[in-house]
Amino acid sequence: MTITSQAKHAFSVRMRTAALALSLALTGGLASGTHAADNPYGLIDPQTISVGTMGDAKPYTFTTADGNFTGFDIELFLNVAERMGFKKDQVIFTGQEFSALMPSVANGRFDVAVAAIGTTDKRKQTVDFSDGYLAGYLSVVTPEAAITDAAALKGKRLGVVQGTLQEIYAEKNFVGTDLVKFPDNNSAISGLNNGTVDAHFLDYEAAKDYTVRYPALKVAINIPSFDAPAGFVIRKGNDALKVAFNKGLHDAMQDGTWKTLYEKWFPGSPMPEAYLPKK
């Protein structure tokens, strides 16, 4: 091959390489556009919604004897997902410890976390939240008659579930109380029943349920907590999913679905006006 032929050959190779690169770039662009169209909510799998939740937070979210998840948050989420076009079998629930839920959404293991998770400024630094759909009370359960107010907790061992609003509140407000951290409510209540702790700090509805299951326990303290309403936890920046959740929640509140579910799971509990249908 002459020098001229070599030059022509090299030029031809460069042209083919450039054409291939351009073709791949265009194909990639088209694939990305197609992917965006097929996955408008930015889900891990466009055909399913993967949900991190808890199996022991009754009546919000818990597992039944057959291993299925149910509760107020679960039924409300399934209703919102249905409004988005997802059938029940396209929503995959996985139980975790509470402290792992938000990190699991942030690092892409789940699309969303659903477990009556209160919205706080600190949590919003790492994840996004839907609009609020639940507000309630923080409660202390104990078998001790002497514990009737927050002052009586001083010097006592108080159970909290790690990562919860109760832990945050207790660290700030229960000065002189020895906080004992548990992975979930069941283990904390077990610790309370065997004397590991003197009381346990949890949400009102769960506290009410545990006092029915364990008659020796009583709800001793109730603290209003309407400044950190529960919301669905979403990966930061996934605005399309957030908008869809907010629309579904709004519609569920407006057509009375939220009210019906609340009355089912929280009979006799007061209902915040903000979540009821507007007349």
C-alpha cells in the first residue's frame, strides 16, 4: 500500500468511526427519550412501584398472618397508586426497620417509603416528601402509675424507635431521661414488659393498640404533633412522582376516600379539617 493509499485508508477508518459514534449517540438519545416516555415517574422498574415500609406499626402499616401488608397508610397508598394507573399487584411492599427507610429511598433501593413518616426540615435535606396526609399525637405508654407527665420521666429509662419523631422530640425535651433506642415498636414493648425500660414513647394510635394487647400498660402522656405531618418519602429531585402523589392524595381527600379509610383504621379519633372534603 502506498503512502497515498494509507492516508486514504486512515481517512476512511476515521470517517466510519465518526459515523458509528454519531449513530450510537443518536440511538442513545432516542433510547433515552423512549425511556423517559415509558417511565414518566422515574421508577426503578417502570412497571412497578417499590415501597419500603414497616411490618409492626399498626394501624398504619403492618403484616397480617399470611404475610401481606395492610393498614391505613398501605390502603391509602394503594388507592393513590391506582389513580396513577398501577394495579395492586404492581405495588411491591418490603418491610424494613424504620431507621433504614429514608436512606433506602435516597440511595435508590425503593421508589418511596410509606410508614406514617413525619415531614421535618432535617429529613428534607436528604429526601423529598409528598404533601401531608396524617397528623396526630406522640404518646408515652407505661405500667408505672407514678408516670403521669413529662417531668416524671426524669431519671427513667424511656424506649424510643431509632430515627422517629419520638426520638427527636425526646432528645430535645425530656432532659434527664435515659433514652434506650430500639429498631421497632415490638422490641421496645417487649423491653417494657420485661423491665428493660420504664416507659416507651411512640405515636398515639400504636400506643392505643398496645394497651389493648397488654392490659397492664396505659397511655400516660399525649403530646400534640401537628407540625410534622406524615408524607410519602420520595427520592430527592423526582418531581414527577411527587406531583403524581400529591394529585392522588388531593383527589382521595376530596372524594371522601381518605375520610372513609381514617374512620376504618382510627375509629373515634379526631380528624384534621385539612384532610376532609371541601364543601
